[in-house]
Amino acid sequence: MRLLQKLFLSLLLSAFILTTASAQYSYKIAKLKYGGGGDWYANKTSVPNLIKFCNQNLRMNIFPEEDIVEPGSPDLFSYPFVHLTGHGNVLFSDSEARNLRKYLIAGGFLHLDDNYGLDKFIRREMKKVFPELEFVEVPFNHPVYHQKFNFTNGLPKVHEHDSKPPQGFGLFWQGRLVCYYSYECDLGNGWEDQSVYNDPEELRLQALRMGANLVQYALTVNQ
């Protein structure tokens, strides 16, 4: 019994410490854990590196680790910025699609990052979320490209696979960009530790800057 009591007290103390530490930060951002079998967990170092970059260069106060959230969870509404990535199948249930819709209409922001192979699945599933909307290419003069950093020609090209230009697509709800989709770009790969892909530092910097623009847009203009 004493051992169980000690274990319980230890767990309680750990939870208190974590809660207290979290309270020191203004925001948390999350990666979306979706069904269907795709590798939602891809790019393990990308979001933490993006958070660090935002905190250092935009003086944001974001909790240093990413959270994991499911599309049907009520916790989704705790995050002003949610990131989805992967290569394979994505599947939203009807209730998950409804929850995502409510989240985005309420002021949330979803970044979809195609790791090559996501496109046909994510377009199908986002139709469940907004059947009345179509992805449109976000014009280069849109504020998302002109936050702290200016991208006069849109997305940087991080990794080359198909000799196609990178494109940024968006879903606009009542004129507001609620979902940004980076396609043919591998933007999140550019946020990874340099040792993962050995990308040139300047290319990583461009990817992080574009990611920071997305976060800044979600936290300010999009609220």
C-alpha cells in the first residue's frame, strides 16, 4: 500500500510540475494524429525546431514541445495552430470531420504539409470537412507570405521529387484562410535537424522562416 501511495504521489507531483511549466507559456501547438494508416508521426524534429525558431526570432512564447491531438478530440480547440503531415492514407470519420470544421470556423488554423503521397488522400478528406469549398492557390500577395518574413514568390522548394514548382493552396472560409496546404515542397522536412537530410543551412532557414510566417499568421491575423 505504501508503495502504491508513493507511486501515486510521484505521478501527481509530475503532473503538477508539467502543468506549472506549461502555464509559463502563452501557446501550445500540435501535430494531428489521424487514422487511415498514414505516417502522421513523420518528421519528428520538425515542429519542435519550428517552435524554437519562432520563440527565438519572433519572440513568441510557445511551449517548446509539440502536443499530439486527434481530429475528433475536444482538446483540438486548445491549439491555435495544428500541423498535419505524412506520406500515406488519411481518414477522418464523420464526427472527426465535423469537429475539424467547428475548430476551423471558430478561429483555428490547420497546416497540411505533403511529404509526397498525401495529396489524393488529404483532398478527399478535407472535402468531408468543407464540402462547399475547393482548394485554391494562395496568391503571392496574401499576408501569409508577408508576416515577419517576405516570400514574394511563394513557398521555397525544399526537396525535389517531381520537377514541379512548390504550391501553396488554401481553404478560405468567409474570406479567411483557415487551412494552408504546402504541396510539392517538403516544407516540414526543411524544419528537421540538419543531420536528417543534410540540407544546406540557407534552405533550412528559408523553410523555417516560411513556417514561422504560418504560425504568426495563425496566432495574429487569423484570430
